[in-house]
Amino acid sequence: MMSMQFVRQAQRRGTSANADAGASPPETRTSELQRLAQSALTNNPVFSLRELAVESRDNAIFISGSVTSFYHKQLAQEAVRAVAGALNVVNAVHVEVRSSTVN
């Protein structure tokens, strides 16, 4: 188990403790997490989530696109959060609310 001191030292150097322990370089790990996040949406049983885009930058995973309900927006966020690891999840999904008017 890594000590907190080791983790703090790695953070001050701008590296992750896992990278120092022989894990994948941060950029490789980030691209792998982006691929997993996109797969989580693409293979989701909710069809509207399959069209959303995923991008990783600035130590975060960004979800973009549009859905027709706030519930689907939340489902997308939770699907990505499940695979995001230590990356932040930024939900930039637009909800297209359809108004129904009765004449």
C-alpha cells in the first residue's frame, strides 16, 4: 500500500503515484479511460446515450451531445462515472425538452 507521503511527493512532482509504481503513463491511462467511457455509452441499453460523445482533457472526461430528458443526462453521467477512475466527469449534455401543446 502506498503511503500518503509518497502520494503527496508524486503530486508535487506532477506525476501520479501509480505511474511511479510502474503503471501506464498518465496520458495512456486517460485515453484508455476515455475509450472505456465511450464504450459504456455506446453499449448502453438506452439508445439516446449511444449518440453522445466523450472527450478527455485537463484531467477530466467530458460528455457532450443531446438527449430528450434530464433522466437520460443523469444516466449518461453515471455510466461514465463508473469507469472514469480518478478523472472528473463533466456533463455537458444538452437536454432538448419538447413542449407539448394541446390545441
